Amino acid sequence: MKEEIELIKEGKRLDGRGFDELRRIKIEVGVLKRADGSCYLELGDNKVMAAVYGPREMHPRHAQDAKMAVIKFRYNMAPFSTDDRKRPGPDRRSVEISKVCREAFDPVIIRELYPKMGIEVYVELLQSDAGTRTAGINAASIALADAGIPMKDLVSSIAVGKINGEVVLDLNAAEDNNGEADMPIAMIARTNTITALQMDGRMTQEEFGRGLKLAMGACHQIYELQRAALITRYNQNYESKREEK
Ligand code: CDP
């Protein structure tokens, strides 16, 4: 059995956060010139770049769907994003995370509008500190909107977990590595619709319920930040176009 490491001191976590506090979030929209949509996002010490291409003709042709667009989602951790250099290229973990992230967008992307086309989403982790899939989903959601992909809504994502017997929001790497449970969640905040949920470790039913509530509250906060970042970006575009005239 794992020896318990002290992650909570005098009711605070080691980075000074309360149990229900998010890490700092920074969002920049439209940062890549060659992508149709892009977003740079920081969630605490996670740094992620998301780029979207499409809708465009899907290759190879046999992978096309005659009725709707196919979403390709690639999550990748840069070799320099972790403590020990990660081996470049896909591994089991990144294949699994790419699939989970793609499925988190299934209920929102209106794929029927683009038969035979492909929409490519790339999520590159430049620096990782746990919760990278949630940071990736938040960034991808904004990059998809920036690319003008028709969506019913944005998807927002965060993890909750259990450390030293307490249910806490948004675990950092020290908490994730030494905690009892980690549960990343993605949802459509406005309708409280969960589009992805995973669980690593164990929680009681009561802790699960509390965790879910914490995550839902945080997704509402993240949704507002995502919306605000998109609005800021498009106001800027509007202002600079007016100045050009
Ligand atoms: O990042 P996320 O919490 O979504 O996924 P995880 O598989 O639970 O990984 C937790 C953290 O472990 C990552 O964010 C990285 O900080 C670290 N990790 C790493 O350093 N090297 C890897 N090959 C995989 C994960």
C-alpha cells in the first residue's frame, strides 16, 4: 500500500488553494496564423496549444463518412513537457486521451453539415502538471469555435479528486501522483450535460456526488472564461477592421 504523503496543511493545499479552488487560467484565442482556429491555454502550470483545421476533404478517402464529417483528434505531449523527457510520438496513453477528448465533442459538433469532410483537432502539451486532458479539451473547444465549426455549445472540462481523504478540485501533479483518486469530467456547462467522465482510483458514492457538484460549478466558471476570451478576440478583430476603413 502507498504511504500517505501530507498534501493538506491547516486546511490548505500545498500550493495554497482551498479545496474548491481552480488553478489560474489564461486563454488566448487565434494565436496561430496557419490554422483555421487556435487557442493557447494555461491551467496552472499546464501549457497547451490547440489548433483546428477544416472542415476539409477527408484523406484517406476510405475513412470518409458519407453522412457526416469525421473528427480527428490528436493529443500529444511534447518530449520537453514532463520531468523526465517523454519519448516522442504516440503511446497508449495519448491514444486513449485522444479518443476520450474526441468523444467529449461528439454531442456538440454538428457533423451532419459536412458529409465526407474531416475536421482535425491537434492538442499539443508544451508543459504538463496534471489535468492536461481537461486543459486540452478547454483549449480545443475554443479553437473549434475560432475555426467557425458549427457547434451546439462549448465544452468545458476539469478534474476533481481525492487527496488525504478530502475531495478537491483541479489536482496538480503532486496531488495527482500522491492522491487517492482523480476524476476528469467534460461537460456542456449551460445544460449540465456530461460528455466525458473518467475515474482513476476510488471514491465513495457520497464523495463522487460531492466531486461532481464541485466539477459542475468549476465548469460554469470555465465556460464564462472561454466565452469572454472569444468575445475579446472578436471585438478586437472588429475594432481593427473598423480602423482599417
Ligand atoms: O494530465 P492528465 O491528468 O489528464 O493525465 P494523467 O495520465 O493522469 O497524467 C497526470 C500527469 O502525470 C500529467 O499531467 C503529467 O504531469 C504527468 N505525466 C508525465 O510526466 N509523463 C507521462 N508520460 C505521463 C504523465
